[in-house]
Amino acid sequence: MMKINLCFLLLTGLICSCAQKQTQEEKQILPNVILIYADDLGYGDLSCQGATKVQTPNIDKLAEEGRRFTDAHTASAVCTPSRYALLTGEYPIRIDSWGPLATLNKLLIDTTTLTVGKVFQNKGYQTACLGKWHLGFGTEENDWQVPLGAGPNEVGFDYYWGVPFVNSGSPFVYVENKTVVGYDANDPLVYLGRNYKGDLKPSPTPTFPKEASKKSDNLFAGALEAHKIYDDEKTGTYLTEKATDWITKNKENPFFLYFATTNIHHPFTPAPRFKGTSQAGLYGDYIHELDWMVGELVKSLEENGLTENTMIVFTSDNGGMLNLGGRIAVDKGHKINGDLLGFKFGVWEGGHRVPFIVKWPGKVPENTVSDQLISSLDMLATFAALTGQEESLSLADKNSVNVLPAFLGEEGTVREELLLAPRKATNLSLRQGKWMYIPAQGSGGFNGSKPEHHAWGGPAGVEFVGGKNSDMENGKLKEEAPSAQLYNLETDPNQTQNIVNDHPEIVAKMDARLTELREKYSVK
């Protein structure tokens, strides 16, 4: 504890108090923070991570000017629970969150709990969430009526603008704080659901060829003007413009920007100028747009004289998904998750090991790579330490670990273990040091394998991308495959050999710990 506090004092020259208001000098010293949370960006989707069919010069430059982590993970291989973990510093299994949020779901985050946004607000920061939310609104079922119920504004963000649900699912509108952009009180959103038999018709929304991957049917009628404003191919541009404008408006005070892109979640809808720019189909083109977005944020910092005093954290909410767009990219030679085993929704490494880059000039060592185990779950405790609040905030009940020493280039272990959640609770798994223990067969994710299937995965998906695993043969699990899995990620990061039968003492220890944690968090 003393070491971290001393580190902070050396970095800032500031003895922090718990006061809510800061002097002008303190405001200038406190670093700005931009957290870029890409959507479904796989471990192999960046050229600085080995990709050759896409080029990401702006993100690569972040890595050159900062620190890249090769053993960084999300707490879940699924979007909604991963975002819950990021913002609250809590395992999503604690609230029984395993899959994507349902359309009418209430806000998942308790408005009284400490969040990343509130950590910064406590120090007088201006805070904004721009982009995908997908964590619900209100304290009861969300009827999508204006004003919207509790949401980003109640859990740490002074300003919100973005896609309130997910770009593949309705309502296909933008939201600003409590209102739908283009809202007309005489034409509100009307939820129809999937089995509606009445006279109302879903409001029109852009459609795309199957190569862009699945965009679900609109389940809402009404809000015609709001639907007209929503444009899948302009969303990236809109979000980038909102972000750069917000940075400029708030440059005089310390700020925290949570920039949650819809790139590169399906449907793959880059702006027309990016189409055809990669060698990996629309999937790769969407990555190119993401890279442009990052470059625009960096340029905005430079133009406003904020580069030196701004920390940028870039990562993803989970690994790449083997939907049609992903499969087209693979056919063209692109490795969405590198050589890692598995995909989004599953607990194999490809589902939750993600790109993670930190840049903070003069503080984070440039052009360095770390193999320390960290998680996006750790951002809450890390930002508390960054702003000198590690002792004053109540973090004891959180699962977040302060990884600021790892950011700053210090050696040593910062995180001892990590729970990793797939879509299915049966495959909740445990990472301890170099060991990864999965108490069941398979990944606990999707297993689609036919041409018409949207969600490929499992052994068939592994075969499709040319992966290898000792439990599989010809795209299927072997009949004699063990009932559990153990991998030594130090010697076998791609999980080619299940050695669960070779280390009974390690399995027994990890299984006992996993059982303890399942009971602690009431996992059935």
C-alpha cells in the first residue's frame, strides 16, 4: 500500500486529500483518462498483435508509445457481463449475469455501488460515456419511454450519448442522457416483441447484405424520426465527433472518457470510405474504421495540448466471434483471435484474452511488452490508485486489483488468480498463475457449425480456423476426452494439450478453490 502511495506522490508531486473540489493546480496535475473499450475485437485483430490482413497504424502507435499486455483478460467472454465487471470491479456472476442483456432489462448496476465513473467524479473529474451501453435502464422493466430510467448518468457519468442497447439489436435509435435523439412525444417507441400479431409495423431501419453478419429484426414501432437519424454506417463517425468535441469542451478540467465503440460487433458496417480497404472483408474494414477512430481521439488530445497528461487505455470487451463476417475473414487468411483456442462466448483463451494497451507519456515505459496477468476488471482499483483514493474508497468488497504498478513497468505479480466466465455456468473456470482449470468439457460457448448458423464455435469452430486440441478430432470431441481440462499457459498458451490427467494434485487444489468461489457467489 505504502509503495503505491509513494509511487503516486512521485508521479504527481501532490499530496491528495479526500476533498470533493480541487484547486486549479490540482486539476492541472491530475491526469485525464480515456478508456477505449472496443466490441468483439479479437486477440489477433491488430497488426501489433501479428495481423497481416488488416493494418492498425494508430493503435500500433499507442503500443509503440506505451505498454502492451499479452496476458490481459475480461472477466467474461460475453459483452454485457464484461461491461458490468469493467465498470463495477465486480465479477458479473455475483449478479447472475452470463449472457447479453435482454431488450427490456432494467439497469444491472446498483446505483449505490462504487463504479469507475464515480471514482473519477469523487476527484472532481468531468465524466462521459460515449457509445454502446448494453447495461439496461431503470429500476424495473425498461419500457423505453422518455425520460429513460436510471442509466449511465446514475452510475458515474455526467454525460451519455450513444447506442443504448447493441448495434445488432433494437431499438435502433441513439440516446442522449435521458432522451431518445430525435424524440417526438407524439410518436414514442412502442415495443412489439417477437410474436406481435397486431396492426402496428416495425419502424424501418437500414438493412445490409448477409456478408455483414446478422442484424436482428426491429422489435419496435414508432419513433420514426429517431429511427431515421440512426445510421449504422455513420455510428463510428458520430461517436468520434462527439468524443473529440467533448474533449475540447472539457480540456480545462481533468476528465474521464469511457469510449465504448460498436466496432467491431456485427453487423459489420464501416463507413463507405473504409469498405474494401482491408484484406479481411467487412470484418477487417470495420477494424480499419476503429483504428481511424482511435487516431482521431489521439489527434484531438494533441490539438488541445493534452497528450502529455492523458492516460489512454485501449482494450476489448471479449474475444472475436466466429459469425459469418468472422468466417469470411478467416477464409481470407485473417486470424481473429490469433492462434488462441476458441471464440467469444467460450472460456477457452480466445474468448476472453484480449488486446490491452496503455499509454501515458513519461510514466508508462514506451514500446514495452508485459506478460503479467491483468484484467479489465482491475480498472476500478487501478483508477482509484491513479487518483490517490486507494485508501479512502471502500474497495474491500470488490474483485478489482490495482495493476497500476504493472502499467508503470514494475515487475512482479499483481494478480494471483482470476475467475473466467463463459456463456454457460457449468464452465466457469479458474486461472491461477500459469494454470487454467476448466471443470467441464468444451468451452461453455456456442457450437454452431452449419453454413446457416450465426454463432459458430466449439470443436467445429476450432477445426474451421485450423486450431488443434488434444480433446478434439475432425471437429468433434473425442469419446475418450476427459471430463475436465487443465492447461499450462506458460508452455502452451494456445491450449493444444489438455493435461488434466497428469496433475491430479493441481486439479484437486483448483477444483476446491473453484467450488469455494461458486458457493461464495451462489453460482448454481
